[in-house]
Amino acid sequence: MNSLKLTNSLSRKKEVFKPNNIKKISLYACGPTVYESPHVGNARTLVVFDVLFRVLKVLYNSNVTYVRNITDVDDKIIEASQNNKEDINEITNRVIKIFHENCKSLNCLKPTIEPKATEHIKEMIEMTSSLIKKGFAYENKNHVFFAVSKFKDYGKLSNKNLDELKAGSRIEISDLKKNPMDFVLWKPSNEKDPGWDSPWGRGRPGWHLECSAMSEKYLGKNLDIHGGGLDLIFPHHENEIAQSCCNNNTKNFANYWVHNGFVTINKEKMSKSLGNIISITDATKKYSGQVVRLALLSAHYSQPLDWNNKLLENQRATIEKWYQLYEENNEEIPLKEIDMLLDDLNTPGFIAKIHELYANANKGDEKSKNFFNSACKLIGLFDLTKNEWEEFKKVDKDISEEFIEKKIKERLVAKQKGDYKLADKIRVELASKGVIIEDKKEKTTWKFK
């Protein structure tokens, strides 16, 4: 069998992937905290681990369990609820819906399991109780903290000792902690905030605990691969390792740690203060999910990626060119043709291979044409038929939501006045711009073609 190599953040080197059990591959990737619409930085993590999932399925005949969680209880969600004056369940349900639409537009396969934190509180309480019993955690005034000094390997993933970590990180300050580095497993909730009954009073879990409890439930005590964005190495993944290894008495929580690099916007960090956060919804509406996906795969996953108009226009031109050779039916691509992907998911190298297949296919090589189509589909492209792609191109991407809502209101007024000719004219106008409207009872909804 051709071997997959991955850069392991734990060893800081490229290693041959050796699963615990070739008939039961386990992959866990940290999913979204659902308090606001996901942005293109989140999209990179989604697409990178989707490609890894696809490659593992090819290598191990679909014997892969991919778990990607949803964090639907968190301080950020509570804060968003207060700021927006919106019910917490309304926020989480709305953002989960947007997230799933984004996954679909980016053509990400559904994970095998997508657990929600709020549905696994029982497991989190059990893990917290177990850590207290084993002497790794302590309670103080309805809070439960993990005692970092009890875990000698703390800092191994981020390659720092405790003093370095203390100096270089934003640590939650609390007089309740025995050590400033200790982190919360359980915290009290007031009457307004989400909370569950526990041995330490009504409260809610800490973020780090959630992933440890959910990954263990579905993938066991020792996972093959755990991944996420580079920003999660410390403290999130470091803390997951500490609590899981101590609770389960294991040397390793995950054998391979895979982290994708950051996305910058025109060479600047994405931030609310700069107002340069680009949502997945906006990016895919303007360029299509395929163009966004190809852009995200254009740099090696471990390297930074700069998001800019030139990058996107280049990828759009590439997709446009490639659709000239689109075919619905095609052969499976041989393993020897995906060597680039097996070498630490080298997507830029694999895209260069697709360009080569395209050139050969243009010279009349039918085999190359088949492999070209298979290669595109392997990394999640060509999810639209040629006709669907042509239709997408006709949509006016610069049309604003405000314009659409204004036209819908005008149409409603026209209908109320009995001017159905004008109402129909507005519907046709919106359709010409790629906007489909649907009347449901007294409400009108809209979507792009």
C-alpha cells in the first residue's frame, strides 16, 4: 500500500502514518463555535480536513470515522446573545444552519459523526468527576480546575515549558486557581445562562473539556489523528492532551496532530477592528464554492495563505478553463497518480499534476482526460455540472441583500394593492439577477440560484 505521510505537530517532523487499526481509522477535527457566521479562516480548516478525510477513504476503503464537533455552549455565545439581544438557541440554530450551508457550498463531505457539546454534558460531568477522584483536578467555589502541575508532559505539543507558556499567553486570571496556568473544567452558571445540574452546582463545561469528552466517546482513548487550526495548539489542544491522558492513563491522546496555517487578508491579520473579516457565505456567493475551495488548496495546508483578489481571480480562471474538459463519468484515479497528496497533503503539487493532465487531455489523450476529471473530483471540485457552472456565472454577484429585501417589500406592497403585474415584474427582475423568491404563507424567502 502507498503510505501517507503527515507533518506531526507533536514531533515537529514528517512521519509515515501508521494507524492503530487499519479497519478503524479515527480522525477528529475541532469544529465551529457557533456564535457568528464562519469566515474564510474557518473555511480553510474545513477544506483541509475534508481533503484528508477523502484521502484516508481512498487508502483505507472507507473504514474511516471522521468526527467534527459543534461547540454550542461557550462564553462567546453567551456574549453574542447579550450583545445581539437574541436568544441563545436562536443564535446557535441560525449559525449552525449557515455553517451547514457553507459546508455544502464548499463541497465538504459530511463527517461520520457531528456531535454537539450540549448533547454530551453527561460525559463531561463524568470526566470531571473522574479527574477530581484521580487527583488531577480540584473544586473551589463551584468551579473545577485542572491542576496543570500534575501533568509532567504539559507543554509538549506547543514545545514550551510552563514558565514560557505563562509569559507568552493570555491566561484567564482567577483567585480561585492554585496555579495561574490551571484551566477550568466546570464553571457555575447564573439563572439566565445555559446550565446543567452537577455535583458542583448548576453550571456548564469548559471549552477544552468538551472536545476531550466527545472525541473519547466516538473514537476511544487513543485517536489516530487530531487536527484544527494553528491557533488551537495552545491552550486548547495542549489542555485536551493533559486532561485526556490523565483521565485515561494513556501516554498519547492522539498519535498525529495536524494543524493548518492562518489565512491573512491582503497580508493583514483578519480582525473585527480592521473590518476585514470575509464570511464563507459572501466569498462563495461572489466566486462560487469551487473557486474558494481551489484558492484554499493553492498553498500547502501548513503554510500561511494570503486571501486577495488576484488569488481568487486566478483560481476562477483556472476553474473556467478546466470546465472545458468536464465529464460526468470517469475512472478512479490510480494511487500512483496521487503521490503528491500522500506526501503530507501536498495540494499545490497535486494541482500542478491536474494542470499537466489537462494539457495532455487537450492533446487528445483520453486516459488523461478521465484521470483529470477524477483528480478534480478527488479534491472536491466539479461538484456542479457544466450547465450548473454556466448558470452560476450568469448570477449578478454584486447584488446586495438590502436591494433584494427592498424589492421583496415593493413586491409585497404591489400584491396588497392588487397590482399583480408589477409584483410579477419584480419577481422576474430578481430572477434575472440570479435570485429565486418563494412565497410561504405570509412570508417571502429568497435564495441565489
